[in-house]
Amino acid sequence: MVNKLIKYRLLDKFDEDQLPPKVWNNLLSTGSSDVIFMTWQWQKVWWEVFGHGKLLIIAAEEDGKPIAIAPLFAEHGMIYFVGS
């Protein structure tokens, strides 16, 4: 059994340089459901219109390649999904 190192990055904005829309959306397309509400563009616009609290985008990477993204935000001691 080979243990691979998974690194996590915490992003506080929808930064195209740190996590480009193409990378985000390509990762989304590899999942079991390709849902418009999880695209980078939809998440970013939702945050711009309705966002409050502290944005917490968690990006998990293996060998420098994103393998999972969790768009979250924190407010009043609770953590929520962006878009909820």
C-alpha cells in the first residue's frame, strides 16, 4: 500500500490565479454529477451577491493536482456551503 501525501490549501477568495475556473470546472466534470450550481462561475457570483461571513475555500491536492474542492463560509461560529 502506497500512502500518498494530500495537501490542503485554504483560499479566502475566488482567485483565478490560485484556483482557475477551468481547473475547478474540469474537476467538477470528473464527479458523479455535473451540476451548474457547483461551477466556479456560479459559486463566485453567488458569493458576490449573497456572501457574508468569511469565505473558506478548501482545495485538496495530490501531487500538485486538485482532487477536491469545498466552497464554504463561516459565520457566527458555524460553517456553511457557499450557495446554501
